Amino acid sequence: PDTDDDGMLDGIELLFTSWNETNQEWTLNPLVSGDGNYDGDQDAVTDREELNLTNSNPMNGGLAPPDAPKMWEEAESLDPNEATSRIYRILFGKEGRASIAIAQYDQWQDTGYAPPLLSTLLGITDPNDEDTDRDGMLDGYEYWFTEWDLDENRWTMNPLTDTDISADSDNDSYDCDGDGVIDSEELFTNLREYESRSYGKFSQINNIDAGVTLRTFAQDSIDALMQEQGMTAIEAQEKLYEDFRTKDVKSSERVVRINSAYSDNFNLSLLGISDPTHPDSDGDGLSDGWEYCYAIYRNTQPVNAYRWTTNPVNSLDINYDADEDGWFDRTSSKPVAVQGDWDQRTFTSGPIEHQISPGNSYLWFTNWMEHDNGTNPILSDSDGDSRVKIFKTVDGVITYESDWNLTDGREVFKYGTNPKDNDTDGDMLPDWYEYSKGWNESNDNWSSFRQIKVIWQEIGQDNWKPLTVLSDGSGGISIQRASLDWTWVTMDPTNPSDATDDPDNDGGWDCGGATCVYIRYNNFQEFFGITNASLSNAALVRQTPLLDCNGSPIEEWWQFREYLLGLCLQNPTNVNYMRMNKVNNTDLLYAHIVDDMDVDYLQQSPEDNVNLVWGQWTDPWNRTFGDENHLPNIGNGEFVWGWYKLDIDGDQIADGTDPFNYDTDGDWLNDYFEIEDDLLDGIRGNGGSPIRYDDRSTT
């Protein structure tokens, strides 16, 4: 039964022999000894190794207990029907050469007994089919990289069953969206690691620019080596091979085994795969699953060429900045923020060698930096705090767009804030708000010297007013706006203490005791538009039993804001006291900021009033019809007249009262007083408003 004495039955060799056009010879020739070392289907495992799987498990150097089941035994236990179908496919595709085996197959189906010839075929992989179980992975890939999983008590990969397609041998999958669950799209399975060679990221096949030819991860790596390192195609392939082989001892030994039958076996069938047994296939310090997660094929900087933004087999991608979120307009006069790490809103400075000197060159926020900081390498603003929008007119051209100052790289390089936390210091004043109010570009810090501090005047005993009362020299008086003193103002998103500052000194007075005591209206309260002392800072809010829209304790600024403004409600119109647009003629919750040009409180000249913000007018910007004299249709994209003076991010909700202006709406009443006055009946929104100018006419 074994004419050439090579350990393989003549009938088996005849069953699987095929003509090799390249070498002009028959594979598995029953008259030629030693031809079992040929790889007829080029699946990286020799014909002999494929035919020996019935009696032995892979000789790949991996550890497995001595009583581990043969692969065909495991496949049959996992899916008996598929095991039967697999053998059927092998036999009935042999063009009449399998008549004896087919007869024995039928007998096996009828009796459950496998005769000798068939019994040798029960556990083989097909030497004429590169993917015996049709799961998308080469037989040799599964053969060489399988290991025994002690936790699951099974082979991590098995070329005889497709039940392993969701396995992740090296556990390198990454939670891309940060929801705490690795879903099916985030899994970097063994199958997807193999597809690095054949597709790249399979889900991106139809998501490329028109006219661009998609490259696999392997081809992309070779492109990078050739274009960025000046290598030839052969040199690039050798580098890809060496990167795989030299990353650890285990990989080196595995490649030796794969190439034992044919010196170029790995390159022929497996070059370009991502290693399913190692979490960092290219050794670049970026985990494979993380790179797979953010892989998009597009024009990528700074190489200015089409690349996979992140590629588990391209070690050069650590220097890519696909989302272009670095600091590109810096000059040598601008200092770079101290480099270090944020942990639970506590910053630790890094070593001196991590610090960056001033300069004129671009600071790319590379993939390595994104990985190190936990940010998204294909999203320029990972924490969503680059919300500041700028309305401006330049040479007659009006623009309203995001200034993108708080992109990930700029947060790290320029401002020293945390790119994955939109409230770096945890003071419930979001970074975008503190940046908008506090950043001093001239001094490159968060402080400025402003003339904003109210000098209160006592008008009669225990009657303090933010006014200046002067004699007019004729026995009368002149009541003017408050005199303002100069003061240093700091609003720093990395320092929570400034949330309780009251730079404009626009609070109130408690004169119920022996002396009057000033009541602060601090920056925290200004942002939320509240005067309640028990909710005057982040720590106090977090101690309350207040719940957010989802019934969870309030911990962050956006939860507290939603709670206060009723944004959880289906219709918050009647409770959102920071809403800017007027919705009907009886509506009182709208914004109206006026410069009334009046010098004296008692002398009004409404004819020269300037409406800076007005919720019953529609701004020319994005106006869809008519002039300003109609209520703005917010749902249709219209804006409140002059909205940008109160609304930092363009959502048509005022971002609090102005912490640097004691009288935000210009009606001669300080902000704190108007809120307290509104709350006299315990209801917010049916009285005065610090963002709505109230006529001071009296009868």
C-alpha cells in the first residue's frame, strides 16, 4: 500500500496528487519518495503535515497538554454536521479518483464505522485546498499559530472548523468607543489578523476615496518602507519579514519551523499577516487591536500620501498624524506646555527629556502620542471640547466657524490641558468655557488685568448698590453706573480654585446682622446662572442627591447643566432660563442685551439704544427669509440677533452670565440681584433675568 515507502498510502497520494505547472511534476506521487514536503496548495503547511493531522496535532512549537484532542476530534465535537460536510467536500471534489473512499464514506454514514482508508482522511486538511474549513484563514496560518487555550479548553484555531473565527488568541482587541464593551466590530480576531495580508481592514473596503486603489496592510507597509525609507520592493519585503521574525524569540522559532521544508515558505504564504499570538506585530509600541480600531485608508500627514492611518504591520505609522491635530502655527516666542500625564485630574510632570523647547517647526500629534495619551488618532478633538466658535468679518467676508484651538495636540502642546477630559480640573467649568474666557494669547497664560471689579457704594445705611451717586453741583444728584477697579482675572482649566473666584464683584449683600456681609457670585455660579450658596461649587453639587437625565448622580458639568435647564425634558422651552430665542409674544425667557448709551440712571434716551443681542430678532447670518423683524426659526437654522456675544458654542443657549461684567444685559441691575429677584416666588423664569434687559421706567 506504500510503494515509495514514504509513510503515505498509495491510495491517499493518488487521491490528492496534482500537476505542478511551475516545477513540471506531480505532487504526492506514489512512486516518488519524499514529495510530501511539497506544499501543493501554498497554504504554508506541507502536504505531509496536512495528511498527518488525523494522527497528530500540529508540530508548531506551541504548548498543549498530552491529552489534548486531535483537531478533527475537536471539530467533530463542536459541529458534527460540518465535520461530515468537510469530508464530503474533500472526497466529492476529486474527479472520480475517490470511488473507494466514497464507498467507505457511505458505509460510515450508514454504520458509524470508518473503514481503514476513510479513517485516515477523517482528520486531514485538504492538501489541494488552502482553506479546508472555509473560514477565511489559510490552513497553514491556523496550523502554525494555534495554541491550546487553557481557559476555554480548546484550540485557539483549528483548520478543520469555522467555529474559531471569533477567537482572539492574543487578546489585543480594543474598546474603540470607550463604552466598556468590546463589540463585534471592535474585535481584532485571528481572522482579522490574517486579513491584514489580504484586505487590510475588511470593513473599510468600500470606504475609500474615488479613484484610489485600496492596499492591504502588508502592501501599505511595503509602500511606506519604499517611499519613506527609500527601500526597493525586495528590501521592503525583507524588512517586513525581519520585523515579524525578530520581535521575540517565539516568533523567530516559529518562522524557522515554517521555513523548515522550504526556505521561503513564510514569505510565500504568510508575509504581511498580523501575528495572532502577539499583541504588537510590528513592534512599534502600538497594540495591534488599537491600530486596527482606527485604521482608515486616506491621505495621511506628514507623509502626504495614501496610507492606512494606523496599521498593525507598519512600524513607521507611529509618526503619522492622520487627524492633523498638532500645533502648526507656533513660533519660537511661544512656550510649549509642560509635558506629563493626567491621572484622575491630577497632573504629573514628565522627565526633562520629555519636555519640548520653543520653535517654529510643526509639532505633529502623532499616533504614538495619541496612543500614549489615550486619544483618538482619527478624531482631532477626542473629548469634544473644541466647541468655541468665532463670528468675524474679514474684508467684508463674514465667517462663523470653530476655532479648533482645543484639538488633542494643542491641548497637550500649547495649553497643558487633558485631551481626553473636557473638564481637565474637574471644577465643572468645561475647558472650552475657561479657554474662551481666560486664555491670554499675548502673555501665553490664563491671566489678564481687567477693569471689571465693582466698587459698591452704600446709599443710606446698609443699602449697598453697584452704582456711583454723585452731586451735580446744583443740589441734585447724578446716578451713574458702578465705578470699576482693576483686578487680575484668572480662569485656568487646569486649576479648579478659580471657579470660586468672583472677579467682577457682582454678588449681593446680607445685611441681616450687625454688619453687612458681601455674598459672592462666583465664576461657577455665573456659568450656570444660579445664586444658591449650597450649589456654589463642584464639590457641593457632587454631594447632593441630584440625578441627571438617566437617573445617575451628577458628577460632570454637562449633567448639572441639563438638570438646571430642563434639557432632559421633551420640551424644555418653559424652564430653560438660558434659552436665547423668543418663541411667542408672551415669552419672557429670551435674551436681550442692550447698550442704552445712558449716562444717568434717571435720564433715559431709548432712541439711541443699541440691541447687541435680541431674541425676538433674527440675525442676518444664515437667515432664511425676510429681515430681522421675525422670531428666529432655530429649527430651520436661523440664529438670534447677535447670539455670539452670549453663546460660545452656537447652540442658542447662553453660556451663563458674563463673569467679567457685573451687568450682563446692560439694564443697570447686577446679575446676582436679577436672579434673586426672579426667585422671590420660588420659580425661575417668571421675573427678572440677568440676560434680558428690563426697562427701568417707573410710574
